[in-house]
Amino acid sequence: MDIDAGQRLRAIREMYGLSQRSLAKKAGVTNGIISMIEQNRNSPSLATLKKILDAIPISFSDFFTIDFDEKNQIVYRAEELLEIGSSGFSFRQVGRDLKEKAMQILHERIAPGADSGSEMLRHESEEGGVVLRGILELTVGGEVYTLGAGDAYYFDSRIPHRFRNLGEETVEMVSSCSPPTL
């Protein structure tokens, strides 16, 4: 694997919003050293590279493994959310591919009278959410809770649970599951 350390240092420095001068000052090296490394006119010793990376701060491992070619989407427009719901439940997921993701974020809508089912849900994760509008009935274990706009929940999803819209208007909420439930 051929790694361009100068290009990599420049990309990481810019990602952290540092100028060459500010990085040099934080690392205790000259501005010229940073410039020469970024132009691949100087190959730093491990000790010098460690000083520079400690000033960012970033580990050796991250410095050499961050994938700059992979464009990670940061903003998702409403029309880009992936619909994965059914039966009175609209789950609009942020992002299409959850492989190697630590959490799943959903914009949920639950139609009046809709229920996640008489059989309780269970999965290997934690979940939480905030009700934006409507009246939600949440059952976790043997406890039943009624939540309205502004109320929130957070629980271990291995505990049997279910959701139900008690009101006459659509329940709208934003929720998250970690790790994602695929």
C-alpha cells in the first residue's frame, strides 16, 4: 500500500481546521517542517510525526487508516430518507446503508390507532426517541407509559416492548437504535 503522508497530513490538518502555522505551534515544530512534509519534500521521523499527530490530536492508527476517498454523507434531505415502515408505521431512516454504523436514526410517523402488534418486540440494542406530536403509548416490560409532544424515552431493547398511537392524530417522533436493527 502506497501512502502519501504529505497529502494525508494536509487533508487531516484541514479537516481539523488548522493552518500550517497553528499546527506547527501546537506541535512545537517549525512551520517549514509542516510545509515540507505536506509537499513530500521531507519524510518525518516517527518521533516528529508523533509530535505533530499528538497536536491535532489523532493516533498513528487513525492517521494511516482514515479513508479520504470514501465520501461520507453528512446531510440527508427529507426526500433522501429511506422509507422502511409498514402497517400504519412510517419509518424514514437516515442513510441507506447501515453496515459499519453504530446507530440507526428514524423519523417515525404512527397512524391513529396503529399498533406495533400484540406480540412484544425484542432486539439486541438500546433505543430512544422524542415525541414531536401526538399521543404515544409505550409498553416496556410490564410498564405502560403515555407520552406526548416533548416527552422522550430511552430503554434496553432486549426488554419486550411495543408502541401504539392512542390519539386521533398521527404520532410523529425521532428515534435512534444502537446498534442498528437491520
